[in-house]
Amino acid sequence: MLTIAKNNNLCNEHYNTIKNVNHVKSTMERILRNGGLRKKINGVMAFHTLSPNDIQFLNKINRNSFLKRLICIKPENIRTFIEATQTKYPDIYDTNTLLYKCVYNIFVKHGYEKSENLNKYEFIKNIGLESCPYCNRSYIYTLNRNKNIKPEIDHFYPKGLYPILALSYYNLIPSCPTCNGLGAKSNQDSYLLNLKNPYLIENDDFKFNFKIKTLNILNPLSDIDKDSVEIFFEKKVPNQANVFGLEELYKEHRDVIIELYIKTKHQYVNKYVDYLHSYNGLTFSEDEIYRLITSGYKDEKDHHKRPLSKLIKDISDELGLV
């Protein structure tokens, strides 16, 4: 629902960390040196030998130039990469094959899951995202059982289905626990569902609107009747909205629309705006006045700073509130 700005400098830093820590490269080289992997496959623990085609692929990704292209692959090119590798190296995506086990071992077990390769807290902090780009309903950070800050990162193309992309920068999406959880995206196949990566989302891909159903919308705020208003998407990316349950979840925020609607019916809003413009000793920008009136952010690039800012902006525009 929200756009994440691409940052090639951060992407390159991410690659350099992975290259310098060397878990990924050393694991690849060990597997190539041994010619296979000792793994339990189909219930049997044994040494399994790689095929010539498997070795060719691992030698290819072991080259620094290819590894950098893989880690820094642009979001708009990932689908093409998946299609090309599915054709030439389909075993990468077949959980029953040795090549899949090797790729998972390299990029997930010794890659993504190693904090030396990816400090999740620093990763999200560097991106500078506050709320979930999938829903803009919740902040990204939660607490673990030890009361430490726990960041959430979603693999847009799930690492269980696409382990080759487990460390690719533009496949790692800061998210909230709801959107990354079992009730929403979880391990659903973004490729088959044709979901849109937040790095490719455009502001007008989603647009909220509302419809008044009963005059109870003007009841006192202490007794808001949520059923007096209907919220809906005037525009949406269909599968995206379904997977993340956006329409169902946003029904719970109809009170926000009612409050904005009521503000348009009172003269105090215009008087308050005039007061802020004339406040002695302080100068408020238009964006600051908008935030004080609506509790949201006006500029698209700032919507991530506060949950529901996208909803508030669309409805405020519809109402002509500020």
C-alpha cells in the first residue's frame, strides 16, 4: 500500500557486509569442494553428490560479480530472474532436490539466519521506515520475550519457496507481525499471486473512499456508530488487498472517517487554521497544520511515519478538509 524508496547505496552496503562476513561464500565453496552435501533427504542421512548441472549453477553464483547482481537485483527484475532460473535450473525451487537443499543451506541457514550477515534492527533503521508498507496500520517494531525490540522482516518472495532470494536486498521488506503472519501473507507465493513489491507500489495503486449509510454518523463521538459509514477501496491491487485482508481490517477504522467527517461540519477547523497561521512566535508549515488538524501526514513520502496516514490523506482530500 505504501511505496518504499529504492536506495542503491544501502543495497551496496548490504552486499559488502555479506561479502566481508563470508558465511555465504565459505559455505558455497565448501559444498563445491566436497562435491555435494550430507543431508537427510527422503528420510535417509547420507552424502549426496551434486550433478554437473548443479555444480555449474553453484560455480556461477560463487562468482562475486554474479553474487552482487543477485543480492542487489532490482525489484522490477526479480520476476524475470525467477522465470529464467525456473527454466534453466528448476531444482532450485523443488524442495525435494539436492540443489534446493544446497541453496537453502547457503542463503538461508548460513545467510539470512546469521546476524553477522543481517542485523535486522539496523537493516530497518537504515531504511527509515516506521509503519508497515503492506497495510500502514501498524508500526514495524514489536517486543520479544526478553522485552527487547524485535523488528519484523518479510521475504516478499518467501525464503522457503525462493531460497536463492533470501538475502536479496529488495526482497527484504520491513513489515508488521500481522502482515507477516499466518493470517496474511506468511508463505503465500507472491510470484503466482502476482503481488506488487512495495518498492514498486505507486501512491495511486490504492485509494480509499467512503459512503454514508445513515445519519447516525453525526451522533456524539462518545457513542460512535461505525455502521453509519462504509469504507471501501476506490482503487486497489486486487490480490494484494485480499492476501493482506485490507478491506476487512480497515472496516475497524471507520471511526477515523467519522471523526474527519464531523470536523468538516464545524467552523472551528477554519478558525483553528487561521489561529495557527497567526500564532505569535511560531510559524507552522502547511504540512504541520495538516498534521495538527488530521493527525496524519500530508506528503506521500511521510505516510509511513504514522499508521493510517494513507487512509487519512485520501479521506481528507475527498472531504476537502484542509
